[in-house]
Amino acid sequence: MKRSTDRILTTHMGSLPRPDVLAVEHPLVIAERLERAVRAVGDRERVMAGTDCGFGTIVGDTQVSEDVVWAKLEAMRDGAAIASQRLWR
């Protein structure tokens, strides 16, 4: 695998698509994903959490509600904090 020396890897965090519902991932799941990304990249300075393509995602022909958007962002923030604590011991 070729590794970039000048790029930041942004990982998809915060949501699991389901056929009829949009779930918010637990912060521990997000933290684990970030930690796996760091192991793959080999440099914790080059990995950061990021949202998916946006919050206007349509699931079952309805927009993602504002409450779900904020819950996703909160879970991503909490997961990133957990991963940061583990990675910067």
C-alpha cells in the first residue's frame, strides 16, 4: 500500500445507513474506527474525524432531522475525544 506523506485521512464517522432508519453510532465505535485508521496510516497527526457526505441525506424520502444531525455531531466529538485520550497517553 502506497502511503501519502502530505495528506490527511478523513474517516467517515457518525452514521450507519439502514433501509428504513438512520442510526447514530456510539462514541466508542467512532473511537475504534479512528484508532484503526491511525494504525493503518501510521501517524496519529494525519487522521481526523469527519462527517459523511452531508446531513441532507434522504432515507425513506425524508430529510435527516436536526436532532439526528446534532446527535451525530455529538457522537463524533465524543468518539474523537476518546480516541485522542487513548492515542496521546
